[in-house]
Amino acid sequence: MIYECSNNHICFSKDDLPNCAMRGCNETTIVISQININWFYKINKIGLCINKNDLHKIIEDPNMPKEVKKQIGKIFFNL
């Protein structure tokens, strides 16, 4: 699932994530999508967090699989 906290952190996690997993942040999260993007779990088995302002880097990364870019684009259509 994809979560967001009030500090604009986006977390991708297979598990229930009531609090942000970004290092140094413990804010409460809300689910913004039920979709799991399994590719992120190849980087880290438990998930990944990124600043919302940095999501465009996923789309711009030439090494990122097209399917991942497509999924991110559907959820965060303003990128």
C-alpha cells in the first residue's frame, strides 16, 4: 500500500503502517492507495519512503521500469 504523513513523506509498504517509516519521522500516516508496487520491495524488503517532492525522480529515472512509472503516474497524476 502507499501511505502519506503530514510531513509529506510517501511510504510504500506491504504491511500496515500506522506511523511514517521515514528515518526521524513518526507522524501518523493515511492510506492514499491500496496498490502495491512490488518493484520497490526489491530495494528494501519492508518498503521504501521518499519525500513527496522527490517523486518526480522516479518518473525521470531512465533505469526505472516503465510499469513502475505508469503506476506512480496513475496515483500521483500531477507529476
